[in-house]
Amino acid sequence: MIDAHALTLAVAIESIVSIEFAHLGKLTSKEKEAIQKALEYLDSWENDIAIKERIKGSIKALLEPRVGDKMKALEKSGAITKAQKKSLAKAS
């Protein structure tokens, strides 16, 4: 039962972080450009189209900052401790 509570709390924290700190963890224009180049490269890949689309979806997901990226930024700014960041990662 404790694991279920921990998971519920972790999901709630992730939601709050995603909403309240949407500006954190954003990619640089150089990083976005690299992702775009990877997608363009993949367009020329001539293999299983279904797998190709799944790979493209995974790569496109890199454009959105993950909660872990936001937590790292919060830790770097001193808003949370390393232990707090680690606790959330362990719970999720």
C-alpha cells in the first residue's frame, strides 16, 4: 500500500512541476536543430514504415522537457536538494 501512495504522490508532484515550472528544462536552439536534423535523416531511412514512425515519435518526444530535466534545474537553482530530486526519481 505504501508503494501505491508513493507512486500517487510522485505523479502529483510531476504534474505540479510540469505545470508550475513549464519554463524549466527547455532545449536550446542548437539542441532543437540537432533533433530536427535527426528527424530529417530518418526520413531517408527505407525500412519498416511502422517502426520508422515509432522511432520518429520517440525522437520528437525529446523536444519536450522531461520532469527529470525540470527537477535538475530546480536542484541547480537551489529550490530543491539533491536528496529531494533523488527521492522523486526513486518513487516514479
